[in-house]
Amino acid sequence: MLELMNLSKVFYLGTASENWALRDVSLTIEPGGFVTVIGGNGAGKSTLLNAVAGVYPVERGRVKIGGKDVTNLPEHKRAAYIGRVFQDPMMGTAASMQLEENLALANRRGKRRGLRSMITRAERAKYRELLQTLDLGLEDRLTAKVGLLSGGQRQALTLLMATLKKPQLLLLDEHTAALDPKTAVKVLEATERIVRQEKLTTLMITHNMRDAIAHGDRLIMMYEGKIVLDIAGEEKQKLTVEDLLARFGQASGSDEADDTLLL
């Protein structure tokens, strides 16, 4: 479902600040695969996600989604294949619109819209049922403005909107990093449930090693723009944080564990 071939991305080329954020990264994710990506600051995690989403053009390499080469497609055209949840809870929703209006926009994604469009009773019932699964009390606030919600509530809503029309690829960019621990757990539980139920091909960046181990069926660790670890199946299920740190040290050739990995 996702195929990356020798992706390379450089910032500030030809200057003293030249930085190769991605170095010949190749990765294949089968349909329904749930991959978590971990790495320290500057490892290339966010650049990888942005290169897939079309935010950054790459210097070298190809990106294929569902077998289609999207390397030269701009971000807004790749959006037809991708659902995305950002780190900032303020992104992904329209604050001045109601919950049901935000969901209706997501539900009609890709369809022609006119001035006469309105939310039907059946749609409203569907949205209430979806919101109830989040266990955040949002099912009784369909007409509330999204701007009145907490960060965690908005992020959970964004997750629903990103997956309402089943995308070929779901990108999660540290989507619980800005949330309090209790809410983060709820959003991750909702993520796991939706991804499994809908069999979504998912790429999730996280700064938390425990979350990377606990979620998904495959774990990738990046270091200096490269994939240095790729662990899946039974091997991943047996992983501990200590094992992962030791494997990282061996793969990266670094004796010092990055503080951001420990956190």
C-alpha cells in the first residue's frame, strides 16, 4: 500500500547549514500494516511523514501509494489517498463550526457539494454513534462549536474525521504528544481500535518508546535520516524498552542513548 524507494531530502543545500534529513530511505508497507516510527530529535521521522504527504518535495527517490506513483503530486492532490492527524490538536478541525458540521465535511470528502447540502437525520445518528465510541461525552455535543473542546477531544474528533472515509494510508504525526497522559491513552486506544476494525494501512510517528512497542505490528527506528531498526511480528511483541535501547546502540554505533528516546 505504501512503497518508498531511496528517498532523500536535504535542507539548505549548498550552504553551511546543509542537512540531509533523509538518506536513501526505502520502505514497503503491505495493506493493513500498522507501523510505528521512533527516533530522537533530528532523526528524520517528521520529514519522512511530510515527504509521504507531499509537504516536502524530495531530491531523490519515489513514493507510491496503492501502486500509484505520487512522487510529483502536490500535497492537496495526495490528500485524496491520505488521512492525517497532526501533533497540534488545533489543526485538522474547523474551530468555528459545530462537531456535526466538521464530521459532515469529512463524510462528504471527494463528493460535490452545493449550497443546499444539509445534515440528514441518518447522518446525525451515525455521527452520534461514532462519537460515543470515543468515551469522551461528545455524542451529546453535536451542535457545540469545536473551538470549545479540549485539546484531547479535538484530537479524537480529528482522528474520526481522518478515518471516516477510509483512506488508503493513515498518517499519525505524534498525535498524542500534546495531550495529558490520561487523554493520550484514550486517543491511542481509539486509534488502535479504528485501525484494526477498518484494516487501515497506518504510519504512526511517536516520541514515546513504550507506545511504539505497545501499538502496531511493526516498529521502525530512525537515526540521522536512515532506518536503523525494523522489527516486526513475534520479535516486536517480546520487545522491552531496555532491549530497544540496546538494539539502537548496536545499530547506530552510538554508545549514548538519546534523552528523547528515554522519555
